[in-house]
Amino acid sequence: MSSSLRRTFKQSLEEELKELLPFIFQRRFVIFIGAGISKKAGCYDWDSILKEILKLPSLREKSFEELKKSGESPRILIEFCYRKLDEEDKKSFWKILKKAIRPKPHRVIREYIPFVEKIRDIKPPPPIVTTNVDSCLEDSGVFEDYDCYYKLEDMKIEHLRNSKCILHIHGYREDFEHSLLVPWNYKLRYEKSSFRKFVKKMFSEYAILFLGYSFRDDDLKRLSIEAAREKSGDIKHFLLVSEEDEFSKSKREIFLEMCKMKVINYGSVDEFDGLFGNWVKNNFKKSWKIKKE
């Protein structure tokens, strides 16, 4: 990317996220992390898991490209593949899922920790909500003073009011069998009225910044639409996407109207860490120091 184009995206990000700053300083802000962030640590996203499963002997005749043409979500495709496996390959299936949330130490040090340190520099510190099942946030050492919640009964709006908390809304590696990395657990969790109420309340009461593919989940989108329909107010959400993502003008308009979600193109995915880091540096480190003095 040319330096002039990089400056354009930097200025655009600064301008587009200005609306978010009052919510952050008023502690009405949540940062929402998806698989794209854990991928920096070497963990798998859904597509990577699907590709690994397709290497199993029972699925030799299936191809990734062929399955993706179906238009179904990777989660549905993974469950479909599981049903096609013989007993021996089913054992390998579980090994693949567990391997998917195992980070690579060299990538954690080189890519992951430098990025999540930028999140930690946001002041006042926001609660972190994630669909990731791995423990990369906790193991990074960056959030040692944060409380971690992952059980269904722990999905309470009160926890968000304690800014130093991490909520794994799709479960956690400590309770892997009940996590939503296991595809058929999705329905069990999203049909629970208490969980749905929690998610909708989060959308209604907090401005949310989505990072790392974190708003690709259809169930999450439906709940955001329900929340927007049921409660009007000043809350708006923000979704950062790369120029590689397919977001047409009409899709942006739909997200804004239906989900109260402002879609912001930050440019090339390779530039994201630097642009996000500059936004944090320009808006928090200096301003928080002045506030404290």
C-alpha cells in the first residue's frame, strides 16, 4: 500500500471512530474479539478447521471449494462432515478441534501479544467479549488482573460493568465439551432465553467495536437486529473490515439500518495492526495521562 493511501485510511479510521470515544470514556463500551485475532497466535478459524477435517480418509472425495459453494456457514459444513466420518476418523475429528485452539508460541510472542497490548492501552479499560474458545487472552499475561467468565450461568450484564473482565460467550477450553467450537452446541446455547437476553442487553446498553471476524455469526446478527428493533437510543456499533472483505454499499446500509452497525473499511489486512495501534495511541495514551493529572 502506498504511503498516501495509508494516510487516507488512517485519517478515515480516526474520523469514523470519533463517535465511539464518548461511549468509551463513559464506560459504555465493549470490545468484541473474533477468530481473526486468535489467528494471530496461530489458532485456527472455522475455514482452517474445515480444511483440516477434509484431510481425513472418510472425506477424501470432498473438497473445500466444493463445500463452500453450498453457501452454508463453516459451522454447518463441519457438522455435515462429522456425520460422514467413520468411528476412527471421529477420534481424529476431536483431536483437530482441540488442536485448533492451541496457539503457536512464536506467533504469540511476535504477533498476538503486541496486538492485545494495544487493546490494554485503551483507557478506561473496556470489558472484552469474545466468541473465541481458546485461552490466548488469559495466557498472554496482558490481562492478568481480569476476571474470566465462560459458563452459561455467568453470562450476566453485571459482569460488563466490571470493566476488567473477559467473557467467552461461546465457551472456553476449560469446558471444551460444552463450548460452541463443537458445532451442535450452538443451538443449545442460543435457544436459552437467559443467554439471548444477555446478548440483546449488551447490544442495547453498550457501544461495541467488533474486531477479527467477530460479527460473522448469524445467530449474533439476529440478536443484534432484535435488540435494535426493541430498543431505540443513542447506541451504535462499529465493525472494522478489510478491503479484502466483500461489503457492498447496500450491505453497509442494511447493517446500519437493521443492526445499528457502522461498517468501517480500514484498508489492507496487513496494515490493520499499525492503524489500530495509531488510533489507540492518538486517542488514549495522551488523553488518559492528562485526565489522571
